[in-house]
Amino acid sequence: GLFDIKLPDTDGVQLLERLREHQPTAEVIMLTGYASVDTAIRSMKLGAYDYLTKPVKLSELHTVILKAYEKKQLKEKTIVLEEQLQRVEVHDTFIGESKEINVVKKAIAVVGNSNVPVLILGETGTGKELVARAIHALSSRAANPFVIINASNLQESILESELFGYKKGAFTGAQADKVGLLQIANTGTFFVDEVADMGTPIQSKLLRVLETGAFRKLGDTKEVTVDVRFIFATNKSIEEEMRANRFRKDLFYRLNTFVIQVPPLRDRKDDIPVLTEYFLEKHARKGIRKVVSKRTMNLLMDYHWPGNVRELANVIERAVLISADRDEIVHDDLPQTVFTPSFGEAERKHVLTSDTLRLDSMEKEHIEKVLEIAGGNKSKAARLLGISRKKLYQKIDSH
């Protein structure tokens, strides 16, 4: 901004002070025909970029404006990077050698270096986020942000403000401007996990971003434009959600450009030894080196893994802890759920028609066992299950 100290209806320094409250990243150059040391000092203390005395050469003013603009851009970039760093986590690699996983790897290779939206389908714990990260790593955006939001973890109002950001004063408690995740993801990849849990109003806003790259922060009149590649994931049947009018058909047709189905662990059992070795190696790098006995591996291979790869990781972590000073993990180090025998084809058909061994019954039993392991601590149980605390409470209520 370019302010004159003497204005018809106000004072330029007072205007600068008010602007600082509402737009902290703005840069202001003060102009005056009446040089005053006190006014200059006051302006600089309030954060003015420079203070020039009229008459000013246009070439000099042009140079100062360009430098002020560069400083403003640097401020905004710093804010975005700080918010992004708060979300940096260490994640596992997407691994496996089974034919089922090789199909997924080929799909990743095909779609990686493009900008088309991707929809990843699969049960909880199958590694949908790892697929998204692998796609990002193969893209031309690999050096740029990879930003995640899980739609099932947040209330609708919080989800909206996290996605789009807001202006100071947009609602009670909005004491400063907030940069939304979509803006943080600019030039990079934005991964929306559990997209089917989003309410339809936010789905509508997200569809507009997909189509135009533009959105408005809450409480703002200006539009923000971003260049983002979208990846979505869900463990639900979107077709069922659309039939129940919980998912917009126009959004589905837009994000259904390229679909990757991640198989459950029970359908890729050849990967269990590879994954087990990988999780053991992670502990070995911390100085805790273990091996798995043959009987233990047979139990791992026979188990049906309702929690998929995430459950396997938690079982191995628990076994490493329980085995204590022993170098070998034995069958007694496994949770009781893993001793459930494998189902043959005849038994599988029986399960589908039985009221005693339905999937929800197995899930209920599994949650009870994990709560027992966690000593009744629901936060710890949610971490072991690889779900949010809110999701755990929902499952407890439903069972």
C-alpha cells in the first residue's frame, strides 16, 4: 500500500495502524510533503516498509514498491511453510511384492506424472495414504507440499476452516487470519482422506476448487487461486453414499477420473513375511533386533487381518515389546485375536450367512481386545487401531 501522511479525512499513520490489525502481511510505503522525524519513527515502529519525502522520482518509487512486494511474498511464504512444518510426519514406504500389489504399483506408475485427480479405494489400514504419497513422489510436484486432511476426524465447521482458511473476525474466536490447507498445498498435492465423510455443502465447495482452482476464505470477499493436484480416498462405497444422497454425483464423476483399488491384506498374504520383516527392521534401527519363529509366522499367515497392514504393524510393535529380552518373537507374544483360525471356502460361505460371525461381530471383538491391551485407555486404543478417537467412540456406540 502507498499512504500519504496527510489525507483529507484521516491520518496516514492511523490508517497504517488499522491496516496492520487486519492485514499483518501487508507492506506500506509512507509519503509526505512535510518531513518529520517523529512521524517517520512512528511509521517505522508500526511496521511501514519505507518512508519517502515528496516529490519522489517515479523510478525510485517503482524500485521501493517492488522490494516491498518481494518482502510481502516472503512473509506469506514463511507463514505457509510454518503451518506446513507443523504437519510433517515420518511415514512408512509403500512395499509389497505380491501380484495384487504389483497391479497397484503399475497404476501408480501410470498416473504418477500427471495432474488428473485420483480416487483410492480400500479398507481401513490398507495403505491408501502410502499410495497417495507414492503418486506424489512420482509427479513433477514431488519437491512441493504434500498436504493431508482426514474428513472423518473433524467437525463440519472445523473442516471448512481447515480447508479454506478464514479472515480475522469471520466468526467468534477468529482473532487472526488463518491460511487454509488448500493454500498451503499450492503447487503441490492435496490428499483428502475419507472424502465420503464430508458433508454435501463442503463437497460442493471442493468441487468448485477442482473445476476452477478458486475459493474464498471464510469471511473474505476476495478469491484465492491455487494450483493443486487432488488425490482422494475412502473406505466406503461411494455408490451407496450417492444412493443415500450423502455424496454428490457431480463430485463423484469429477474425481472418478482414475481409480486405484488397494487390496486388503487377506488378499495379498504373500506380502505378510515381507511386511513383517520391514516392521522388524524399523525396530532394529532403534537397536531392538528380533526374529519371528516359524510357528509365529504361520499364525500371522493364517490370520484374516480385519485391520489390514496397520493392524500387522501394531501386532509386531506389541510383540517386540512383550518379548522383552528374548531375540525371538514366539506365538505367546501375539494377541489372542491372531489365534483365530483361517477360513476355508466352505467356512467363508457360512460366515456370510451366520449371525454369530458377521464382520461387525469380529470388529466388536477386535476393539474389545485392543481396549483390553490398552488398559481401557481409549486414546491409546485409538492409536493402536490406527483410527481417530472420535471414530473409536462412534464404533463403541454402534456396537
